[in-house]
Amino acid sequence: MNKNILLIGLLFAASWVSAQSIYAPLNADYYHLIDRADVLNKSFSESLHTSFKPYRATDVVATIDSAKDLTSTQDMFNATYIKTDHWEYWEEDSVLSKKPFLKKIYRTKADFLHVNTEDFTLRVNPILYLSAGRDSNSGSSPFINTRGAQIRGSIDGKIGFYSSIEESQAIFPKYVQDYTSDRGVVPNEAFWKKYGDYGVDFFTARGYFTFNASKHIGLQFGYDKNFVGNGYRSLLLSDFSAPSTFLKIQTKIWRIQYTNLYTELVADAPYTSFGSNGTDQFPKKFLTSHHLSINITDNFNVGIFEAIIFNRGDSTGSAFEWNYLNPIIFYRSIEQYTGSPDNALFGIDWKWNITKGVQFYGQGLLDEMVISELKAGNGWWGNKYSIQLGSKYYNAFGVQNLDLQAEYNLSRPFTYAHESIFTNYAHYRMPLAHPLGANFKEAIFIARYQPLRQLSLSGKFILSQYGTDPINENYGGDVLKDYTTRSQEYGNEIGQGVSNDQLFIDLTASYMLKHNLFVDLKHVYRDRASADPIVSSTTNFTSIAIRLNVAARDHSF
């Protein structure tokens, strides 16, 4: 796809669009507050379909405004915090600072500098993430040093824009270092360089334009991440891998939200011990997907998801398959029409606000299945699927601002894998869905408690069983491997290969000093018991961090 022609076309379209909205950046802690307001309402917000993230800022403000049961001191503080973050769509005097620095800096509580005129808004904020810690499993001293800037705004009320630019050096805990050594990538990031003996150096720049083609149709074009589902994990599309270039068309009308996503991915990212290979053009592939979200009732939602991974080129180039620009659902028929060379996946997601403060949710993904083989129960390799079941309980047991979540995920061997790097469900050498890839079972328990307005406590407990591969074997856990190299046709079961049992615990206390300025105290315990004693390890990692206008890094794998 010619990006320049596409961008020019989108800019030209600005002459006929209406008022736009940027998106609230993906941030698990921040989105928890939004989802909390949605679930406590029991009835869904008319503005927000939570199964496709990120959310539009206007929808976030509308959801908070419509919430009827945010009555505790902490809830009211959170509501004001979120709306102050998006004051363009709220505009209350309370967002203004009483004593701006030099009369220009922090004239609002949320912005270092801002411009607000009839035709133009601009908000500029610094980004800072400084962390230091100790890892019992490493001779190095982990740290994070991130500096950057964030800008957002609008032009003529028709074009919205957002950009976040960050420069980082970091030494991560030993298990994250091992992931980089094994995969040649830094989790969640793209191009990287080695920093010292144990660290990494990477530059992150995300950004996009938004347009509203009509009252009900919005467009977003840029380089960022997306997430499908209502759980802590997504088995359909997650934000674990690197950002990517995409065009998103989202139509919202009545009880329906319909999302078309066209994405360019990196099929492989060659690397050396010094970092990403900066001399070669990385091979490309494409992801196109549809997601249809329907509020069946005021408290029950179902989503239908489908995706195609494809490439029309060779190792030196790629071309877009124009048949996949079709905006109508069911790509499988088009994939068959083109000769069935691509990787087609189909999924569903659902949520049910069964009563005020309680939600059940889930996902299912089908990569491939033959019913006769499934009935035979013989472990045929080609029966590939993933399942998620979860629940959320807000103000648990009558305790205000105590929120609990439980989630179970599983994925059969060889799910998401395909015949080549150009059709597997991965981007920049990282899975597009679950961090473990496939061939796993996982139970997650999350507790969040906000005893004071500015203090939040959280605990994550993750139990996982998964299989890895012996040398020169393929038992279906690594989505990067060609499934034609599989070690066996039948007898496949979850956890096969080299068995691993893992316990991951993350305990965090976070205090908001000022708007979007946080101090975090964290302890991570990770115990991996493997049938291969070489990779068995136990980690105790403690850190303290200060963050400004940036989400906390999450390495829960």
C-alpha cells in the first residue's frame, strides 16, 4: 500500500469531516478506572464499546459523566482526574491551575504548555520515567531512564493529532534480558541497540491523525497499538508486540460498533548481539481485521472478530492484497477466492454485566479445526484454538474501591503459527496475541485497592503451565516456527515438549503526587520450574520509580 497516497487522501478528506476526537493512550491502570465506571453502571454506556481499545477521549468523558454510582471520595477523585486529562471535551474551571508557573507553565493541571483557540488546540507535556531496582537473579542493577515529550491537539475542530516521543536506556530484570537474548527483541518495543553489558537502548515514537467522516464514522491513521477484548490478556489482538502502522475505520451507530483495521507488520527483524540489524530492510507483511461489537441488551455484549495475515511478495519486497480492502465481514470467503494462501483466524468475545459491579467476560479464537478429528480425541495438531474466561468484581464484598479480577486462558499447540514468517500471527518477532504464544494454560488473579484518593495498591498473581521446544524440535509453543516442521501429527496436548510451571507475583503501590506524576514501589517474584534445569530460575526484583505522563512498564510473562 502506498502510504503517501493514503495519507494525502486522508488529509484531503478533512474538508468534509466533522468534529474529531483523539484516543486515550493504552494504559492498564488508567483503563481500569474507565472500565470500573462502565461496570458499576450495570447498563452499558451508549458511548463506549469496551472490547476494542484504545477508547476515544470523548467516549471516555461521556462514560464518566453518565456513571451514577461513583460516590466514594476516591471515585470522585478518579472521575475528576480522568476528565481533567481530557479537558478539551469537558471544559470546567476546575481544570485551571490556581498559580501557573511564570503565568505560562501549567496553566491547567494537566499540561506543561497549552494553546486553546477557536481553530486550534495544542497540548505539550514532558515524559519522564526513572526507575532503580535490585534483581536477585542478576549481577546487574536494573534501571529505566526514559525522557520524552507528548503533544496532542486539533485543527479546525476537524483534524486531531497525537504524538509521543521517548528515548530510553534500561537494564531490565534478568528474565526480560533472557527474552531479548532468545528472541532478539525488547518486549513491547521495535528497533533496539545494546547498552553496556546488560542493557538496551531504544527510541519510541508513536503518533496518528484522526478524522470523523460523519457523526458515526471515524478514521485514525498512524503508528501505535490496538487491543481487542475485555480481559487482562487478549487472545485476539493484544498490545504486547511493537507498534505498527495502521488505518482504522470505526463506525458506531445504534447498538453497533464496527471496526476495520488495516495494518502493516514486520515479518522478521534480523538482529545480532549488538541489537537490531540496522543495515537491511526488514521484510513486511499485512494484517487486516474486522471487529463487530453488538450490545444485544443493555448489559450483554457480543463481538465477532476475524483477521487475515498475508504477503504478496518475496523476501525483498511486499505488496498489499487489494481484495482485503473489502470492508464487509467474513474474509475467509475472499481468502479462498484468492487461492487460500493466507492465515485466516476467527474469534468471538463477550461481556455480561450480570449485576451492578459484577462482570463476566470471555474470548474464543479458532485458527483451524476439523470436527471429525476433534471428535476422535486423538490430539491432531491441526485443531488449533484459544479460550478465555474471566470475571470482574468491583467494590468486592461491599468494600469501596476494592476490585477483584480472575481470568483463565489456554491455547492449543500450533495456534497462531503458519507456514512462514509472512503468514504467522506475529509482528517484529513477538506474538500478536498472548506473550506466551501458544501451548499454554494460565490462571490470573488481580486485586486492586484504593484506600486513599491518591494511593493505589495492586497485586497480580499469575500461574502458568506451558511447553517449550527441545533443540531442533517443534511442539507448537513458538508462533514464529513453521508448523510444517512439527514434531508429531497426533498426540498433541497443551504443555507438551519441555514442561514449565511458572508463578509470577507483582505487588505494586502507586501514589499520585500531582496530576499524572506517580511514585511506584514494586516487588516482582517470578519462579520458573522447567524440565530443562538450565532455564529454571527464581527472581526477586524490587524497584522504585517516578513516572510523569507515561504508563508503568508491564513485563508479566
